[in-house]
Amino acid sequence: MVFQELVEINQLRNRIAHFEPVCFDGNLISTKLAIKRYKSMLKLLEWLNFSPSQNLARIDKVQFTLRMADDIRNQVYF
């Protein structure tokens, strides 16, 4: 279970490192996969006794960025 989550997180990391889109499902804007991987990362950090809310508070912009992507999707599709 943990190994598979790490594999999936690494796949997302590779997409980011190669400047590939991470907020799309085909041609549609979708943050579902990015949110799922983000939650997996937070859970793994907690398992390592690393408090994401305390240690990432000033540098973690993931939720804000995903909300922006969702807002763009809502403006484009609705």
C-alpha cells in the first residue's frame, strides 16, 4: 500500500519535473488526481511524524493553486 502510494506520488513528481500538465483529465481541467496525490503526500508525512500544517504552512501553496485551477475550470465550462 505505501509502496504504491509512493509510486503514484513519484509519477506526479515526474510530470511536474518535465513540465507536463497535472490538472487535466484528457482535454478537461481537473484537479482530482492532483488533490488525491497531495492528500497521499500529507498522509505519508504524518506517518513519518512530520506535521505538515506546522512545517509547510509558509511554503505550501498547493491548495491555493488547485482552487485557482478549479475557478478557471468553472469560468470556462459554466
